[in-house]
Amino acid sequence: MFSFLTTLSNKLKYSLIHPQWISNSQHLKRLKSLSEINRSLILDIGSGDCEIERFISHNNSLVKIDYPNTNQRYINKPDVFSDASALPIKSESIDIVFIFEVLEHLKNQHQAITEIYRVLKPSGIIYASVPFAYPLHDMPFDFRRYTPNGLTNLLEKNNFSPLSSKNYPSHWATLLYLRNMHYLQLFKKVYSVSIMASYILLPFIFLLCFINNLLASFNLRSKESDTLFLGTFIKAIKDS
């Protein structure tokens, strides 16, 4: 049943009944903002299912890197399997680096940022996003959470200057998302006891998530929260 649910979940990823719609919609918004990038050589660290390819201009060149153990569940494969702390990329050869929801999984995040600095051209740009009030995931490889100041500090210590930073989404939408995650955990517990009972529960989970997502949809454009949010998206430039 879980293989069926995984397939269904992927198809409904951006649907209002999906438990993670609030997070997914914010991620989609960030990806769409990358369409302004033009004529650049881009390195996507932690490329996952290579979704970024759909959102960047064809005038760009994209190199996709991921770690073998964490890429197994994805259909689309990266160009290179590599550790972010030892990038097989020529120094000062990359215009832009994407590293989205990766830093929390690295044992040595400082070394990874040092490597990113090395491969970027002078005045190259890094786009990074990290979770904050977000459930544990990809265990046991989930090592930390960042505050906005913590992420800025990490970049500044490694010779990057932040250009912009945004927390996402609003306080209210974050609370509704966490409620959805509670329902999802409840479903998993019921499934472990009785598959039949989980079948009965599933429509109610979808309904509750739909209600929460609908409520959140009216609040996603409100002023960003500075105390409770799912994560931070930052853009920074390499110091010369």
C-alpha cells in the first residue's frame, strides 16, 4: 500500500488535499523565482528528482549533483554522484549554486560552503534554503536546524555577503502545516497497527488537510513571520 501511496502523493504534490501542500507550494514559488536567471552555468547540489530543470531558462547550463545514498528513491538521476564537501568541479568555473534543503543533512556544512566558495566564479551567487520549524526527515541524516541569523552567520564566516533573505510562510500557515504533519503521523501509526483501519482513516486525513490548506491559502501572502516559519530562503554573493 505504501508504494501506491507514494505514487499518489507525488501526483498530488501541488494539490490542496496533500498534507505537505503548504510547504510544497512555497518551494514551487521559490523555483519560479529562479526563471530570471539567464546565461549561467548552474550547479544544483542535492538535485533530488531534478525538478529545477522545469523552471530555469534553457539559456542556462545545469549540472546536477546528489549523494548516492539519498538519491535512491528518485526517478531522475543526477549528472554526478558526489559528496557536497568534496565537489568534483573545477575552481571558479560556476556562476550560480543552488543548495536547497541540503545543509541540514551534511555532517560538515562548513566544508560544503567552503567548496561552494571555491567552485564559484568571482562575484558568483549562492541560493540556499533550509528548514526551521519542520519535522525530522530523511533520518538518520537530519542533523540541525537554522535560524535566519544562523544561516547568515554560516555564509558570512565563509566569505559570502547576503543579498536577500526571506522566511516562509506566515506564522498561521506554519501552524496549519504542523497540524497536517500531526495527521500524517497519526495515519502512519494506525497503518502500523491495521492496514484496513488506515484505509478507512485516509479520506478523513485528506479532508482535514484540505481544510487546513484552504485556510492557509488565504494567508500565504501575508507578512513573513520572524518567530515561527517553516524555513529560510537566502541569496548571497561571493566576496572577492
